Amino acid sequence: MDKDIEYYVRLPWRVVIEPEQQDDGSVIYLASHPEFDGVLGAGETPEAALSDLQAARRSMIEALFAKGYPVPEPALAVH
């Protein structure tokens, strides 16, 4: 089976969402995948941060594919 973009997008990526206080006292949420360096999402709610992270993940995977670079997989991915 060839691994396409959808294969990588659907893998069971671990997600970490953390609040971050801004200089003005407001709080935003940052979402990341520990195994996928540089892929981050941000939002005013955890749900918004997760949605942004999902879009960022897809964009990063598409960019890696376009350049012919390998795409990492989560440590616990089931094949």
C-alpha cells in the first residue's frame, strides 16, 4: 500500500493542548503533536487550537510530500 497524504493525516497523533497567558492577561491555547516537530495550532479555546493544529498538520504533510521529504509517523501508529 502506498502511503498517501490521507494516510498520514489520519494517523493517531498524540495531542498536547496547553493554555498560555498573554502579556495583556488573556489566555490562548497552544496545541501540538509531540512527535511532529514544528506543527502547532493556536486558538482562543482548546477546540479552536485543535482545529488549527489539524489544518497545520495537513499543510505540513502536503509540503513534505511536495518536496519529496519523509513524513514522520506517531510512535504508536498501527499499520
